[in-house]
Amino acid sequence: MEIVCTGCGKRYTIRDEKIPTKGTAYLSCPQCGEKIEIKPPKPIKTPEPAFNRSDNGPDQYNEPEFFEPGVKTALIYCPQEEAKLEANKALKQLNFIVREIKNASDIEGRFRYNTFDLVLLFQNGPDPEDSLKGIHNFLNNLEPERRKKVFVVYFHLSGNRYNGLQAFSYSVDMTLNPLDLGSLADLLPKALTQKEFRYKIFEECRAELAASAL
């Protein structure tokens, strides 16, 4: 440990074992006679780990995330890294804020404070894995009024974007083949507009029926 005399500025080095562990010791400066105060060094505090603020946003369990009104939000479940990167690129091109999910607990945490506009689900192989089943089951059990606000796209090897019956059987809004990923930025705006138009007509018809029943 290095100490400095406050009287003449002379510097001295003291071995660590000579430094007091408690209280204060004094040393007379050999050069000017000034008393030099020697205190034990302050302990170094280890900084607490911060929340992970990567592109995937705050920790959904410890720090809820809120979005400005009108912001487009999306969730992605995709075990394949290359496909995930390509999907992220397409969604950011469409000005979506994108968050990644890995299991049912993740999507439950995300939906605790927000309703996401879009969810992309990628089936890795011929059969869905347990984590995908859990996410899919969560979406299927959302309240109807909340579920209709979420556009769900399901990617799998037999996906056919022209087959509405297939999408209905999967309880999603659209089924796609992984080969469609390159066209995602073109396909999504049209599909989202079509869904909005269908629900607009549905709500108008429901309002007319309610009015006629009065």
C-alpha cells in the first residue's frame, strides 16, 4: 500500500501485512515529522448483475415491458437460428418490435402485460416439440376477444399459405412452409389487412343484429 505525507508530499510503500485491519494507525514522516494517518483499505464491492437488456428486451418475469400505443409487436418461437434471423430481419423491415420466446412460461410472461400483434411459430421437424405444444396451447386458451387481436403464423414442412382449412385445423391464422420465409415481408401485410377487413365486417354484422333485436 502506498501512503503520502500530507506535510511534505513524500511517498512511502508499506507492506500489506503491516496495515491495520481495524481502526487507524499513525506513522511519523522521517523527512518532516508529520503524522501520517494509515487506515485499512475499503472493501471492493462486487456490482450486482444487471437485467439482460439485449434485443430480446427486459426480463419478462422481473421487469415488465410496456410499449407505446400503436407500436407493432411480435413474438418468435424458432429453434433454428438461421430461420430465426431471417424472420427477425423481415419483421424489423415491417417495423415490428420483436421478442423471442422459448416455451410456454415465456409467452405467458410476455402476455401478462401486453397483447402481441403477431406470433410466429416454427415447428422443427415432422412433429411439434413439447415447448411448441405448450406455446400453441396457451394461445388456443386465450379469451376470444383477446385471441382475435393476435395474428398467429405457423411454419411447418407441409404448410400451405393458400389452404385456409389447414390454418383452421391448426387454430392459427396462417400456415406457411419454411420456403415462404423469404417472402414473409410481402405476405404479412396482405394477410394482416385481410384479417382486419374480415373482423370489421363481422363486427358490423354483429352490431346490426344487436340493434335489430332491440
